[in-house]
Amino acid sequence: MQITKHTASNSQSSQPESRLGNVNKDELVRLVLQTLQDLDYHGPAMMLEKESGVTLESDNVTSFRQAILTGDWTAAEALLPTMALSKTEDLSQAIFLIREQRFLELLEDRKTLNALYSLRTELTPLGLNVDRIHELSSLILCSTAEDVKAQARWDGAGGKSRELLLVELQRYILPSSMIPKERMLTLIDQAFQWQRRGCLYHNVAESDYSLFEDHACDKDRFPKSTIRVLEGHADQVWHIAFSHNGKYLASVSKDKTCTIWDISTFEVIQVLSGQPDSSSYCEWSPDDKRLLICGCDHAMRLWDPMTGDLIQNFLEHEEQVTSCAWLPDGKHVLSAGCDKKICLWNLDGTLVNTWIVERVLDMKLSADGRRLVIASYENNISVYNFDYPNLSPKIKESGGITSLTLTKDSRFALVNIKELQEIHLWNLEDQTLKHKYAGHKQGEYVIRSTFGGPDDSFVLSGSEDNCVYVWSREHQELLEVLCGHTDTVNCVSWYSHTHTMFATGSDDGTIRMQVYISFFLNIYIYIYIYNSNYIIYLSRCY
């Protein structure tokens, strides 16, 4: 579509386009017009249109948009050929979408015969999307409008369906003819994302961006100050995990105990003891009322972390149980071990199913429970999608894996590789090695890594040189080396509620709480005198 000019002459069409830097000035004006209208500033939009001589869109586009939003399907189809389409063959696809919306609205109005006539004489003859035609046909049997909406996953004429239809149709119409919805906000968000990717210490929420300055996080805001050393274990700390509600920290140790810490005071509130062997892994239930623990023996155990009661033993494995996981429903759990078994359980200890796989070193379940990722002692990463009957092709690693963790969206996996002294980031969608992180020391022990930051922008790992290493996930650059422990650092856990704290567990038997020291908001400083030394203790107020 050509930009409409309020001029008596057409001679301007041959003049060079006006530019503001690298931006077409007329396009910029149109975006400002769209944004003003989105903000309900219709008066200023009319004034700008009059002053600039540029209109937002042609009369045909305006009429087409109005026809879709008001459900005038005959007018919409008549106007569609006048739109500037991306491809000529896109016309039939766009018509299909319009007729599909009309069909659904007829069903919603309980005009079933009219809907059936539309399906047979308007949609089917287009010869497109046969599977979708079959789905639509099944909706004829729905007895109520609510049933139609539920089955079609569609919110009706009175919902957002017509606006969503416009967005779908936009794919077939040239953007210069009909500007995509909220285009200015899209461009601003793209600029924010570009700035974020360039920010080595990115550790703020999206709402903290400003339009008035380029985004750059202050490196001093990274949580690198030790505010408390938690002492309570009699031997090496092998795994730590914050509860989902952010109130507690669980730590499992070679001393055969699991300690529950109160994050508001950093005091011990419970010690889970009585296990016959050492524990190496724990995981909180979705509601934080239960805790799974597994380790060096052949059992997985379910505990009440507040009372210290052992609720259930899960006995099926014939070798060490190396990992465990909760399903999102909180009613089923998984266990995996060196006996090449993954077991699905009810909470009462009933075995539901068993899968034979490789010897499992670690496993993680996606937040939606659909994807299970397994790291094996055979140096493979396997992805099991519960929507499909079999495993995806294995990812073969180049050394021994010692830990596995997933990004929040479960699209990427992070693994420590012992022999290479590297951490690898894998894209699970296309099974490509995305990044490598190096600098830490690992050659003998199980070292665990994790992600940190609101959007997993940091990679953190323990190390055999008694330090914690922090990298920028995107840039692979080593940002921090944090010392303090006196023996190997085995594990790191990021506190996701404020993104200003993380915990580290070590062979020295301690857990160090690392924070960004701020004197604002919910942090208060108390000074205690202990053994004639001043100790600064920061307590979070919940």
C-alpha cells in the first residue's frame, strides 16, 4: 500500500523519501499514529495526521479491519482481494480463516444447520487443511455453545477471537499495508532484548527497563558477599535446594542427614536423620510440604521436612538411586538409578511403571511434566517426551557427565564434563552444542552447576579449587571467581525469589550464603558480638 498524502498533486510519489537518520520518516509517523491510537489519544493522532499529511492506513484497510471486528464476513471477503498480500496464493488461506471464524460463530449462536451448510459449501471446497476440516466437523455434535468453545479452544465472538483472527490474517498481508498490532511496542521490546543480551551482569526483571537510557546492570549488584556461613553438618555437603516458596533451604550430606534451614533467620529448623547411608540429592514437592531424598543406597525416601517424619520408602531399585523428581500434580514421583531403571510411583509407595534406560547419573523433568531429560554414565543425554512413545536421538558427550540442569523453559541443558573441565550448554530442540564454559577445576569429584538470574542469564558452578565460578550464559565470559570455602565446592543453588542471593555447599561441611548487600527495602543489618569479633548478619524480612 502506498502512503496516503493529503496533496492535490501526485508528483510527490516520484520524490525521494524523507528520512530521519536511517528511518523512513513517513513510516515513523505511521507508527506514532498507531501508538497514539493504542493509547486512546485520538485527538493528537488526528492533529498529527493533518500536520504531517500521512495517514495510518488506507480506507480499504480500515474497512477490512472494521468488517472483521464487527463480524461482517461478506464485506471482509470482498475487501480481502484489495489488500496487498504477501503472496497471491495466500488469498485462499486468508479466506479459510475468515470462513472458519464465521462457522464457529454460527455454532456458538446454535445455528447448526447454517454452520453445516457453511462447512460443506464454503470451507470444504477450498481444499485446504483437511485435518482442521475434520476437527471442525466434530464440533457439529456439540450440544451447547460452551461445549463448542471448550472443544475448539476458542473464546467466542464476545471474547478476543476476532482480534486474534486479525493477527492471524496479518501474516498474509504486507506490513506496509496493514501495520502489525502494537508495532512500536514490539520494536521497543526488541531493543530491550538486544540490550539485555549485551549486558554481562543482567539480573533485573523486565519491568526495570527504561526508555530514557540504555540498559546495563551494575556488576556490584551481583550477589558476591558472604553474609552467613551455615554450620551444622558433620561431613561433606553434596546437594542443596531452596524450597519453591523461598522460605527454606534443604542440604544433604555425607553425614547421612538432611538439614532444613529457615532462610529468614538462617537457623536449623529440622534435621532428617536415620538413613542407613549418605544422601546425595533432594527435591521439594510442588507445595513444599514434602521432600524426596536419595543417595548411596537402593531406596528413595519421602519425608515431612517440618516434623522430621519419614513418610514412605520406595523400594524397587537394585543399585544406587542417583536422582528423583516430582511430577507437577504433586501426586507422583520418579526415581532413577545405576540399575538402568526409571520408576514412576504413587506417594503411597505403589509402583506405577518402570522404564529400562541406561545407567542414570542425573535426570530433570520439565516444569510442565512433558519432557524428561536423562544424563547417563555412558556419557549420553537422552530426551523423553511423554507426548510421544519413544526417546529422541541421544546426544553423545565427549566426557563423563557429573550433573544436569535445565533452563526454565526446558529448551537447554547444562552439563558438567569432568575430563574436559568444561560445562556444556546444549540446545535440546536441535541437539546442538550452544556454548562452553571453562576455567573451573574438576577432575575427580561430582561437581554440580546451575543457572542464575531472572532469565537464566548466569551459569554458576562449584570447583575443586574451593571456589565458585560465574559466567555470562550468552557471552561465555567468566565474570566472577568467589572464594571462601576451604575444600571442594560441590553444588550451587540460586535463590529465584529475589535474584540477589545464592547458596553453595562444600566438602568443608559448610554452606555459604552469598548476597548482594543492599541497605534498602527488606534487608536490615544487625551487628552481633561473637567471640570478641564483630559479625555482620543480614536478615531478610518476610
